[in-house]
Amino acid sequence: MPNRMCSWRLRLPLAATRVRCGLPLMALDAVLVSFSYLIVLLARFIDGGVPASYWADFWRFLPIAGAAHLVAYAAWGLYGQMWRHASIKEARRIVLASATAGTLSVVWFLGDRRIVPATVLFLGPVIATMLVGGLRFQSRLFAFRRGAGRQATRIVVIGAGEAGAAIIRDLARAPDSELVPVAVLDDDPRKHYLSLCGVRIIGGIDQLPVAVERFRAEQALLAIPSASSELIRQVACAADAVGLPLKVLPSVRELVDGQISVRDVRDLSIDDLLGRQQIQTDLDAVKRILSNRRVLITGAGGSIGSEIARQVAQFGPASLMLLDHDETHLFDAAASVTAPCAQILADIRDRSRLQELMARHHPDVIFHAAAHKHVPLLEEHPCEAVTTNVLGTMNVVDLAAQVGVERLVFVSTDKAVRPSSVMGASKRLGEQIVLARAPEGSRYCAVRFGNVLGSRGSVIPTFMRQIAAGGPVTVTDPRMTRFFMSIPEAVQLVLQAAALAKGGEIFMLDMGEPVRILDLAERMIRLSGRRVGTDVPIRIVGTRPGEKLAEELRGPGEALVPTLHPAVFTLRPIPLDVGVLDASLARLAELARHYDDAAVATALLSTAGGGAARIPHGSLGRASEAGVPDLMASGLRE
């Protein structure tokens, strides 16, 4: 009983406040309701005028009908609302409130008490609904008209699907928005000349010039979250041709809870032009290998390693261990992971330290992403490349086998195919170590892919810095091409390959078509709003040590076998003789111990079977003095 009394004490002041705030609106409603019944009565007798007897009865009827409406409106909660943000739910309440008031009037007056025509009784509530609803929704109904009066940006929406409709509806709910949709484009001819949420679909993407000329469009918005990189390039070229800035919606996987709104709109990025392929991951298969498992990630502070950590955390591992030798990058990676994780500051080159860690933590699954990655830099430091990429990998694989690790995934690179560089040769030997030293019955594998977009020290950040400085943007060779994939996409496929592994495979990711580095530089300059050659020059600086003009994802004799996933393939590797491999590893370890860089480079390339000749290059010292950036970073990092 006391609880009920407290509840009523809270409700009464709240109701009083609502009524007090709603008094001006109630007065307007009374006027509109009265006008509604009056206009119907006048229309009923439009030919001969309203008889005097009806007038007397009408003025007795009107206060009762008006009171019925106001009581119904209050009962349905039409007062004390912020109608600027009203939705279909509030519109439904207006209809139901008017229907309630009309029903009461009909029941009371249609029988023996009938003092007004039936037309007035039935049509009056309908007109009242329209007027009362229009009063409350006028801010929404005339939002675009007010937007046209102020200096709002006129946009053309590309994509007449659910995302395009959601964007237009969101703009309609925000009358103060600085964006006003004036036209919609879609390549589906069945949608042409229809309207999407009140905005005309004028044609396909080829009608973008018409949108600019006829509707004075000032900006384009690509509202297709599932758009392929090819479609994005097509739209970007069309927008560039008519001088329209292009905004995009993130891909489906980037949207929060899959909900689309104006706040998700962002500038076009190079990732959209190159990555953007939608990958369907078998989440159940990945979850089976990670859920309630102890997972160790080496090189967790790097671009790939930290993304592996973020994605693995979503599958509920029993424990997640992040290992890296760089404390800053390790700390940053751990901070980006939503699940609890252990930070292990250690170096994979320290075998005794690694052995102690393996014995203490007993991981079930290891993702080995630790590596030195920069091609020209490792040409100068072959011993470091061997110590980390080869001997460090040997430590991880051997000690994983000792403690019974079920599954190990070695992150490799396209530079391991017919290697022409120290870095590529070291990764090639890493693959061979995984194949040769995996214990029987285990599921150890390697995953090979190309460059990732936006990794530290890679070509994208380098170009961005050069463009911001006004250029020049330095490109090694106009013929040079590379494979590119976004970091989240690459890691999704790494996890998928881990789930597919049966042991002893090299998996190859479908990287799509190679991209010419010169084209990439030009696109990035245009994306920045500058003109190629005029605002930002491009300078060809010559190839760097260890570079190839084009990379490959599989070598001669490596048979390609499809898997259950369309973007992951299995390669049938050609393993080195175990005796030869062991002897070569011992020789490399001895040479690296004495810091004999020249001998290490020769032995490394000889053992790895580099089949691609190095591109002739000038003096490394002169290139370094010129400040030429590393355009061949593969995206792998410890």
C-alpha cells in the first residue's frame, strides 16, 4: 500500500506538469477541432446555406464534441511530447485519439439525441485528425523547405536501396541537418522515375551531370554499404568528372549494430577503392577453434597481430595472451582489445624466455605474426632478418610442439614466393620450418597474402605524409604493382584458414587484382582534393634493393586447391629436404652469431631457392640519403 501511494504521489505532479505545458497546444487543438466540425457542416449545406435550427443545435453539440476530443487526446498522451522528434508511433496515437473521440460523439449523438447531420459526426473527426496531426508534424513536413531556405548542402544520393532510404528518412527527422537530398541515382532501371521517401530517382550513375545541372547538387553520397571496390571506383570517377565531393557509408561490418544514420557518413578513403570486398566468414567454424581455448599471439603490437587480437577476443577464448618485444605497441594493442588479455613483453629470439612462457601458459592456439618486414631495411641487416624471421620462428614452432599446441598459424607474405629479397627469403624459410617441424597430428599451417592497407611504415601512410607536405610523392617504378587488402579482411581470412587447417598446408588468400603503385599515388592525391602534377608532383626515384616489379602468391610447382571458402585456397607446397633445412638453419645461426651480413644474405637466398632475379638498383646509401620511403612494406610486423 505505501508503494502504491508513493507511485501516485509521483504521477500526479508529473501529470499536472504535462497538462500545464500542454495548455497552449490544447487551446490550438480546441480551435482546430471546432473548425473541423464547422467546415464539414458548411460543406454539407453548401448549396442552400445551413438552416437556422441546425445552427442552434450545432453550438450545443460543439462544446461536448470538443471536450471529447481533448479528453481523448490527453488520454492517448498527445500532450507533454517533443513533437520535433515524433515518429510513426506518435502519428498512430493521433489517429487512435481522434477515432476514440469520434466514436464517443457518434454513440452519444447519432441515436435519439441526433442534433447534427451524420456527415458532421463521421467526417469531423477525420478533418480534425488531419489538422491536429499537421500541427504536430509541421516541423517534419516542412523540414526540406526550411532547409532549402538556409545554406544547406544539396546532395545526390547514389543507391535507392534500404541504406539510401534510411539516410533520407534520417535527414527528414533532422530538420536542422546541413544536408538536403535533392535527387537519387540507381542503376536499376525498374526504379527510375519513382520516388524514394519523397525524393525523385532520376536515373543511373551516368545521370550525375544532370543532377548537378538541374538540381544544383553540391555533393554525392554513396549509400551502398555492400558496394564493391569496382563500383566505388566507378562512382568516384563519375563524381570527380563533374567536380562533386564524394561521401560514403561504411561497409556493413563497420556499421554499429547494422543501423544506418547520417552520422555514419564519412569521406571516401583509399581503403574503399582498394579493399571493400565483402567477406563471409564461417563464424561457427572459427568459434569452434577459439572458444574456451588459450590463444597466444606473437607480434601482437603490430598491424596484423593487434587486429588478430581484436577479432579473436570476440570468440570468447579462455585466455588471450599478447606477446611483443615493443612495450608501447604492446600496450596500445592491449588497450584496443575489449576482452581481458595478458600482456607478455618478450622477444621470440630469446629461446629460454620463450620456453618458460610456453611452459607456464600452455597455449592451445598460436598465431605467429612476429616478424621484421621492411624489405630495403632488411637488405642492410640480413642477420637481424634471420635472427627474428627464421630462428625466432624456429623457436616458436619447436617450443609449441614441446608443450602440445594444437594449432599454429604462421603469417607469411607473397614475398616468400621466388624470393628476391632478404625479407622474402626469411619468410620462405619460416614456411618451411612450419611444414618440417610440426608434430604429427597437429594442425600447423602458413597463410600467405600480400600488402595490407594502412599498416605502419607501408605505402599508404607514406603517401599521406608526402601529400600533406605538398609532395613530391615518390614512386619507385611506374610499372610496379602490388596486391592490397584491408587489415580486417586479411585477418578474417587468416582466422578462416586456421579453421580449415588439417596440418602441413600453406593457405593463399584471394587478393584480387594487383594495383599499380603509380595509380595508387594518383588516386590518393585526388582523394585529398589536390591535382596530380599541378598541386602535388609525382617523382620516379628508381627501384630499391630487393624489390620485384610484380609479386606472386604462388610459385612454380605449387598446385592450387580450392577450399570450402571461396577466398581461401590451399597450396600444395614443395618442402625442402629436412636434412638440408636443418643444416642450413645451423649454418645461418652460426653466421648470424658472428654478424656476417654478406654471408648470411648469400646463404639465406641460396637456401630459400630465390627464383626471381633482383631488380638492378643504384647505391643504397644514395637512396637512403634521398629519403626515399619504403614502398614495399608487406604489412607484417612484430
